[in-house]
Amino acid sequence: MPRSFLGVDDVLTGVASAPSVGWARGPLGLVQAADRELSRQSALRYRAVAAFALSRPSSVDRPQGTRGAMAADRWAARPELLRSVSEWATQELSIALSLTSHAAESLLTTSLTLVHRLPATLDALEAGAVHAGHVTALLGHVAPVADDTVRAKLERDLLAWATRRQTVCTPAQLRDKARREVLKRKARSAAEDLARAIKQRGLSCRPDSCDGMAVVSALLTTPEAAALMAALGAYADALPDDGRTRGQKMADALLDLVLRPGANGLSPVQVVLTVVAPVGALLGGDQPCEIDGQVVPAEVVRALLTALTGARMTAEDVTAEGDAALAEGTATADTAVEAPAVEAPAVEDPAVEDPAVEDPAVEDPAVEDPAVEALAAEDPAAEDTTPDVPADPTAETLPGGWDDPVPAEVLERWAAEEDARTADHLLAGRDDPIPEEVLIRWAAAEDARVAGQPPPRRRSGPAPDSRPTGSPPAQQPVPDGWWSRADRAVDDAGAALLEAEQAVGRARRLVATAERADSADETAWAASPAGRVTAAADALGALATATGDARADLADLLDRTAGGGLADRPRIAVTHALTGALLALTDLPGLRRAARAGTGLAAPSGTGGYRPGAALDRHVRARDRRCRFPGCRRPVPTKGELDHGTPWPAGPTSAANLTGFCTGHHRGKHQAPGWRHDRQPDGTLTVTTPSGLTATTEPPPY
């Protein structure tokens, strides 16, 4: 068939879902079909690589600590999912696919992660609903979530959000959404992740694709990176137009500032960062925040505001009063918070056994009554007059006191009791070891029985193992022969099995104790001021549950004006409780005036001219924040680029008729042929392409 007559069905080799924006006409539809086929084949590739990894277990490798094994530091740095995979699988895969070892190991890790931790993502990739960029976003932010239940629900919700009909979801949008959801659902660990990431800050240099050029990368926190880029941009903008691009000027300014400090006459510049923080986050909660459109944990914003304004915004400052009040609370409240923590000290060290704790279920038949031993020492015949009754019913199954061989039914009953006891201990997570001397005597009796020798008799006088202090142990004949060796092998296997059962019991005890301790920690945090603020349903609830000092510090911050560390006075975004849409943008004095007048709050009124007023301009930029073109995440420039949906003067200059675009998409709206942009009063923007595709965007919720 000629290539010009190929259709979608000719490209797809399997069932694939339709794109969220529909199938395009002409060659673009073939591009969509090919993209879905690539996703399908990628999913099959990941499954095949995971199956290959399963066929190369690490049991064939030399164990850690033995000569020739993988170095300890390399083993420690290996991903957890690769611990069960042979280290030679990486080399085999690199030869098969002509990859570097690093790339092959990365492919192994990705494949195993998708199969075992993100199975729904792998299914969506095979169906063509997502592509490799979406998979990368989910691998980076969802796969590390430790809790299986939380991770599965988070994965399911994000996939449903990314595959909505008539919407465009780019990897950057999915990554941003994943950050927000992860911060909401595991906020406690997000702060720990950030603390670990801060320790990895640094610079790196790698060769560029062009000989003689290199790329310098800096791993910084979000506010540091934003401030650095803004400062370099401001220095570049202050330089005269001499033919260099803005990027070249920024690079030259960086070199001048670092390599030639004080040798230039550049004037100081002011860096402006836009910080968006919920009320709960400023009161000590864990609600996610934004710095220049980038999602960050609440603690980063609190620390930044503390550094810039001197206000008490860090978690330690905000919750200090509440923690003190919690410690001085009623007895009922203290008990409710601390009760689960009482169980935490029950953690036992699995490597330390308490010699004073004995198992009441197994008595040692070698332990004699002290009174009987004393009589036996004075009169050797005295012990013969004492009835030789075992102290424990199970003692009759053990050698050391009977002339006749142990009956078979007794051995069977003993074995059944031991099996039941072992099963009960495995289920209960306990370890109940049989004393080692009992196992040794039983093994000796079995060896003697197999060799045709009668079991040792109990004699009057000292115990068989009693001998003068300091004398060497008596040499006992070691039975030889195939059956004796087989019995010893069985004994060794039994001892190993017993040790394994004890280790499993200790591990289960420690896991249960760790779960109780973690639950106690979560309960205590939920009862703290930060926990109560985080659990609040809205801003009013957060204010009601916050401490008095926290509310006073928040009021002090909102009362400030521009100056010092603030480029503008703090604004208050009033949003819809369900959708998060911006309803009004005000400040604390404006909020107080509206409360006194009882007029309520609304978007600023329109203006009669082409340019919006300051309040309207600020409101629209705060509402849109980023370019409203489907899939674009560029910020709306500070100057201009607010587009009239209905051209002025036919359309008003109002919030309902203005949309924020980046420069490129603003130009495309007016210049690209065949495109259609439909703007609704609620801010919904529908874009139709020349090939018939339709995508809809809405202002991002707060």
C-alpha cells in the first residue's frame, strides 16, 4: 500500500485508546497513531526487561563480605529493586541493546519499578493513554511513595486526571499535579525528602555536544534558583544592546560576578519572587505552596518569609505556644495522645537475648532439684529412693532417664505437639527456642540408637556431665556411617530451620512495634497545632484551630507594606471553596473595609480604555499565573500580554474578557491561520486547531 494512503489502523498493531482531544485528520492523525504505537511497544519492552531481570536472580552472585563480591559502597548505592537481580544482568542487557552500563541499569530499575510499583501506569502506557514523558513524571514523584495503598490511589487519581477528555496534559503539568498531590498525602515525609535533597546541593560540569563547550549545572532550592535567574536577568537587562542575546549577557554577568568581583560597575538589582501560600501553611500547617509557580513544601515558604521579613513563620516558632499548651493540657488529652507511645519502648534488640527469661513450655530435663542433689552428695543411694518423674510431659520424649527405647506413639505425639507449637509461634510472631542442651542430648540419643547402642541410662551419683572443676571434657565416641551422617545433616537442617523461625518471629515483633511507634507519632502530630491546622477544612477552620501567637504573627505579616524584603504588600486571595477559582484579590486593610461596609468582595470592575487598571491587571495575572494556551507553562510576563477575548473596543477591558498568554502564544493567537480561540465568561478557554483538534483549559485553581 502506498505510504500516502496509510491510515490509523495500518499503524496500530494493537488496541489503543483514542487521544483525549480526538483523532486528527490527515498526516497528523498518523502521527498520533504512531505515538500510541510507540507507547504500546515501550510498555511491552518494559515488561520484557522485567521478565529478563526475574530470570537473572542475585543468588548466582557472590554474597556480600566474601572475596570477589561487589564492593560494599557499590552495593549500598544500588537501587533496592535491583538487590534481587544479578549484577551481571546489567552487562548482558548493555550488550543486547548497545547501551552503557549506566543506561542499562537505569532501564532495569525503570522496568521493575513500573511492573511492581506502578502497574496501572504501565497498563495506561500500553493502551496509549500516556507516553514516556508522563511515565517519567510518575516515576519521579509517585513511585517513591512508600505506602502501597497511598501510592496506588495516588497513581489512579493522577492517571484519571491526565486522561480527561478534551484536555491536554503535558509531562510538566502532570509533574506539577503530582507534586501537589504528594505534598497533600504524605506531607510529613515531604519535609524529610527536602532535607535530604538540600544535602545534595552542588555544582557539576559536563561536556557539551559542541567541542570546546561545557554545561555547568547547579542543584539549588527553588527560591535560590529563582532568585539567581532573576538577578542575572536583571543584570543582563541593564546592559546596553550590543548584539548579544539575553542568555549571553546573563552568562557574562555570572562570570563577571564570580570570577571578577568588584571589577564591574553594575548597580544592585531587586529580585521579585511571587509567593503563594495558603493561610494554613502560614499558621504552621503542611499545605503545599508556590514560589514563582513552582510547588514547594510549606516549610520552605515559612523559612523564606522569616528570612525576608523577620516574622515568626518557621514551624518551630509557629507551634511553640501550641506545643507548650499541649504539654500542659488535661489528663484526658495527654492520655489520648501518649497512650499509643507507651508501647514503643517495648522494642527489643534481636541481637540480645535475656538470659533471665526462660520458656515455660519446655523444661530442661538436666535441671535437678537442689534438695535432691544435696542428698545425693551426702548419700549416693539417696537418689535411687527418689521417684524419677519428669518435670514436664514432654520430657518423656527426651533421652536421659529411661531404660527402654522411646515408644513410637510417644515420639509421634511429641512431634505433633512440636509442629503445633511451631505453627502457633509463627502465626503469633514469637520465638520460643528449645534449649540447646536438650537438642544435643536428643541428637546423641538418636545417633546411639541408629548405631545399635542403647540410650544412656541414668545412674545414681553425680550427673553424667559432672566432673571436677578444670578437668577436660570426656571424649565420647562419634558414631560414623552413612545413617549417622544423614542424621547429623537432618539435625543441622532442623537447627537452621529453628534459627530461621526465631528470626522471622523477631522480625515480626519489630515490625509490629515499629508500626505502633509510627502510629503513635502520627497521632501525636495530628493533635499538635500544626496537625490541627493541616486537617482544617478551610482557611477559617485553620484560623480557628491555630494558636493565638500564630494568628498574631500572621496579622503582623499581612499588615506590612512594601519595603525591606517585600517588593509589594501581601495580598489575600479569596477563592471558591470547591473549585479553588480566584474570586477576589485584596489585602488586609481592604478585607477590613469590606467587612465594616458589608459590601463583600468581587473582581475589580473594568476600565474604559485598552489598558487595564492596576487592580484589574493584578487580579488577572494572579488568576491565570501561567500562559493559558493548552500545555504551556510559561509565566505570564510582568508587562503586557493580557489578551482581549473579544477585541477592544468591541469587547470590554474586564476580567471576564482578559486572558494571560506568553509572548509566543499571544502572537500565535493573532497571526497563526486556521486557529480558533473561544473564551467563556468563567475563564474557560477552548482552542481549536486547523486539523480539527479541540482542547480546553481553565484558570489553575489555588
